[in-house]
Amino acid sequence: MICHRHYNDNGGLRAVRKSLPHEHGHQQYYDKLDCLYVYSGQVPVPEEEAETWLATQREIFKQAMLDNINAGSNIVIAPEGKSYATEESPQPFKGGIFRLATQAKREPKIVPIAIANFDKNMVRYCPTAIIYPAFKLSEVMDNPADKEQLAAFVEQFSQDFKGYVQQAVALSESQTRAKFEKS
């Protein structure tokens, strides 16, 4: 919804954690969308196949992401690596997607979007999203290809993003209060 409304794009490629066996609704929802599943350590894989299977999935993921970035398509990804409830979000960011951005032929813009309460019952909560200004890594650091500089950026950006999520939570709470005051 956000990509379509703000960028006239149907969302590009979504990177989504592969559903756990009990998450039928999660799986059914994302199966209807154009997405690339991320196989995290949360998804059960036969032990004897785990190492090579996971390496193959990561390579498929990496190539699909690079192909989409290089084609100028949007990708939607949560850089935390796992799903978390609003109260636990955000967790520290993983560096992979940022390293991938430095390998692309076309430097992508990063659009931070903080969300809150999309994991809640929408009758009781107003989910919110706040879109922050887009940037390129080359605009916020001297040498994005420098691994240490990139790691320091990812760590700092992860900390900054906590404030973004708290702003989304506060907005959600105020919208929820206003909703119930009207009823």
C-alpha cells in the first residue's frame, strides 16, 4: 500500500520470512503477493540438508535482490532478519541488505518506514506507518564499500530507527485514542 500510494509502484519485490509451519494465515497472505521468501534459522529444514540448502537459498535471495535493484525496482525488506511484535521492535539490524546495496550496479535509495501495531487486532488498534526521507549510502558515509564504516553505519542507523518506531507507536496510540473517543 505504501509503495503504491507514495511511489506509484505495486511494492516491487518483498523479502518475507518463510512462514513457520503453524503460520497458515501468514503463508496464505504472502503466497498471493510477489515476494521472495527468506529462509531464516526459524524455518525447520532437515538437518542433513541444512547447510547446503540454506547456502543455496541465500545465493538465490542475493541474486534476486541484486537483479531487482539493478533493474530499478523497489524491494521491501525488514533488515532485522526476523519478525517481532511492535513492543520488541526494532531489533538490531543485520548488515546483509546494506552490503548488498553496495554491490549493486545502480545505487539504491533507502526509504526508512517505521511501522507500529500491524501485528495487533485492527479493531482495537490503529496501525501506523511513518515514511522517513530517502537516502543513498554514499550520501551518509564517505566510503560505503568500507566494511568497518558500513558496519558502524548499520549499528548507528539501527539505534536511530528505534526512535522512528517509537514515533510510529506514539502516532498509533494517539490515533487509537481518537478513534475510541469518537465512538
